[in-house]
Amino acid sequence: MLETIEQTKQQFLLDLSQSDTLDKLEQLRIAYLARSGRIAALFEGLKSASVADKPVLGKSLNELRSFAQSQFEARKSELDGASKPKETSIDLTLPGRPRPIGTKHPVMQSMEEMKRIFVSMGFSIASGPEIESDYYNFGALNFPPDHPARDMQDTFFISKDVLLRTHTSPVQIRVMEKQKPPVRVIMPGRVYRNEAISARSLVMFYQIEGLYVDKGVTFSELKGTLVSFAKQFYGSNSKYRFRPSFFPFTEPSAEMDITCYICSGKGCRVCKYSGWLEIVGSGMVHPNVLKNVGYDPELYTGFAFGFGVERPTILRHGIDDIRLLYENDVRFLRQF
């Protein structure tokens, strides 16, 4: 029987060397180490051995079972390690990989700065719909029925009386309809005009308009507000001027210019070689507008102004073409 025990051991080692997967190894365990396995059968055969041989045979069988169990466990650990992905070591001293993150668009940066300046002057912020009615966009703002701005060449009409707003002035009407004086508010938002795209104009752009209505509001206050804004936004060294102008919803009206940042007043294509760039249209609120919202023009006066945000942005950063702002060139936008 000792010879059979040795043969079983050698056969176990041979079968173990061929068990290269966990499934095959499990079949080996069942064949040799299970209750009905070959080693258990040898223990059953021990019952028929003589009393003198039993101690020797029993010792050999116990050694065989222990040996087979230890070899099985070692092989299983080896195969378990091979089936798991190897853990890669991490060098904690290496610097981290920076993740590129986005930043605010330069137009939005200018918008936030402009809003901050006007809020510091006591203005609140209001907003309104971009799809407007003819009444709020034109009628309530004292635009005559035959005004050129109503023409399809300037305005995107959706239907006869519905359009994409051409300015944020309709928000002024909506605010005044709901609020009694004093009113001191700015209206930032997108506007749309059917114009030729060029280095200084787009069909869609952002605008911030302001409105102040109360008793005794004067043109001097309008001028002081705009000059204060220009000094904070463009710097105290910028030169500025006011020119008479015309807007249906203000009277008297004026436009404010500053020296061109691109050419320092020498003349370039952005300023149309004049050396000046218009940054804001403004004026005293027309009495008819006040009447349309239920204000008494004999009791209240006010001023209004409107900025395009893109033009101040290109002025501030020395950009010579407004179209660059919306071409989504990452190389350009990363500069801001």
C-alpha cells in the first residue's frame, strides 16, 4: 500500500502542474481531497490493513493529505493573483495633472463689471423677454408708425406684431408699468438687429440700458452718471465728449464718445478713422413715454441710456474686430 500512496502523490503532482486555471484546480481538489476523492479512498483501504502495518500506513496517508492540501492552497493563491489586475504603484511626489477649465467669456466679464458699477451707484437690475410685441418695442417708446426702425431691414419680425427685440428698452416700459417712481434700474440682455455684419457690428449683441425717473431729475445727473461710469470702466485717462443726437424715446438726446483704444485717437477702421468711438446713447425720457406708463410728465422727469456690451469689450481689450468675440477660437478666448 505504501507503493500506492507514493504513486498517488506523484500523480497528484502531475495533475497539479497541469491545473493552470481555477476551474481545473477545483476539479483536482474534488478528485483528490473531497470526501469521495482518491486520498479518502486510501483511508478506507486502511481498514483492511494488518494491525502491525496500520501505524506506518496511517502516518504516510496523513502526510499525503497534508502535502496535497498545502500544494493545493499554494497553487490556488498563485492562480488567484494571476487573475487579478496588477496594482500600479503611485508616486505621490509627482505633481498633479492640471485639468483645463473654462472661464467667463470676455463679453460676460464686461457685462458683470458694468453691472457692478451701476449697482454701486444705486441701480437695481431687471430683465424681460427677448421676443417682444410691437407695442413694447416701438409703440410705447414713442416710435411713430412710419419710423425707419420698424422696417424689415432693421428688425427681425416673427409676425406682424411680434419681433425679436431691437433693444432692452421694452423692459423700461414693463418696469414702469408695475412700479411707481422713483425708478432706478438697469436692463441687461441680448438684442437683435438686421444689420450687415462687420468689424464693428453684429446681428445679435448684448446691451445694458439704464433708467432713472423721479421728481427733479436733470440732464446734469445723466451726464454725471455716464462720466462716472466711463472713468471706472475705461480709466480716468480716457477722453470723452457728448454730441447732440435723436432718439424717439428721449428728448433732448445725446451720444457719448470716448477716444478710440485701438488707435489712441489717430483713426482706424474700428472708429471709421474719426479717432472717436460711440459708447452710449442717452437722453431725458420723452414726456410721451412717461404718459404711456401712467406717469405725470409735469411731476416726474427722468433719463435713460443704453450701452452695447461688445463694443466696450473690444475697446477695453484692444480688439480690432468685434467678430472675433463669437468665432469660438480657443486661442483667442484663452487670452481672457
